Amino acid sequence: EGAEFRNLNLEILQEGLAVGSSPSSNRYGEYCVNAIAQATREKLYIFSNDKDPQYPYGEAQSVTLKELRTNINEYDGARVAFEGVITYNSDWTAYVEDYDAETDTYFGIQLFYGYNSNLISPLAQGNRVRVVGTVGNHFGTWQIASLNYNAMKPKDPANTSVLSKGNEIAFKEVTADKFLNGEVTIQVDDETTKTLTYKEIAVSTAISMKNLTVTKVYTTQSNTDSNGAMTLTCSAIGSDGKTYTITVRTEVLKDSDGKLITEEYFMYKTIDVQG
């Protein structure tokens, strides 16, 4: 009681750093509308005619997902273009990966397209796409954002575009020991190599694991869309004969009759996983 709080959303609107989404439909509606009006009147940031000095307006750099993922810090904030297959798309986020024959490895990254519904169809699972967007780190996860799609300009080089449809998702099989402790060696040039952990490379790629024995189940209890989703703690024998612990997070699962699948379905069972 008596503590002072800041309404950061209101401050962002007042500074002209974002546009409002139904700003009048909340308890601070009148303040939000006035803040937007002030920012518009004073032509602040997005309401000005000035370009953002930190936004990469130039032509996107063409890279491979392998080059991007193995040198990701060097591309922070850069506008890039690359190809890959969409493996999953949900909640305004998609995942894209591409195969590298030299390392026999898939490299992938997360795509955040916000509330741009024009990108839902182009980023459908199985589509091979040319992605154009900006590299950034969001709470510890590297992603590509600021994607564009204009169906009226299919050849626009600034567009994310569909190259082919119906591509099979590989779900490369991985053993428990490689998943947790494996390494991938990258040939930088004729004389130089670099070694990265498999965990670094596997992020945002589609993999499969076999013969996981479920030893513990935690079920999410909440008022959100994740109510009923489960976290499965599993044991697995690696290729080295040792036992490892693997954690599997499910979506909310339902059977063919629409009935929620609960922990009894998995407990102490041996399962194969794609994710």
C-alpha cells in the first residue's frame, strides 16, 4: 500500500514507440487515447517522418541457416534472407530448419511474425520458404522478426516467399547422449574448425527420440490454453549404454473423441517422441 507503480504500456504509447491495439477498451483507455494523440501531434518516433537509425533498412544479407546459427552473435540486429522448411507454426511463431550435408545436421531458428495474419499461410508446416527478417535475441532465444508478406508483390525481394509446398519434416533421430552431451564440428576454412554443443545447434529444429520410459508426470493446472498440458520426465539409454534423463513437454492432448489425455496414459510407458 502506498507503493508507486508505472504503466509502461502507457509510457510506450506516449513516447510514440508503438501503435495502440484497442487502446480504449481497458481501464486506462482515456489515458491511452490521449497519449497516442499527444505522440501523433508531436510526431514522435513512429509518427514522425524520420527513419529509425537502429533499423536495418538496407537489402537483406543472404546467408544459410548453418552460417547464421553458428555465428549468430555476429548477425544480431542484421536484416537477413535464407531458405528452410517450416516444421511447426502456432501462436504467431513458426520454426524453420535446413539440412547441412557437410555436418549431417539440421540448423533451425524461431520466426516471430506477431499478429501479421498474412504470414500464416506462407509459413504453413511443410512449406519451403525464403525468409526475410531481422535477427534478435528475445529473452535468451534467438529469433527472426519483422517479417513481411505482400501477396500482390510475390517477387519483391523484401518478402518472405514460398518456394515449394508439401515438404516432409525430417524429425532427425537423436540419442539421449548426443542430445545432452554431443558436439558438432564446423569447418570454418581450410585450416580452422569450431566446435559447438549439439544442444546449441538443436534449438528450434525438429527431432525424434525413441524408447523413452516415463517415470514422472506433471500436469499444468491453469486458466490458460496450456491447462492439461504435461511435462514428462523420462529415462533413456544412450548409445554409450548409460542412463539419461530427458524431459518432454506436451501440448494439450486429446483423443479421437475429443477427451483430454491425462497422465495415466503415459505413466511408466515407453514412448517414442517427435518434437
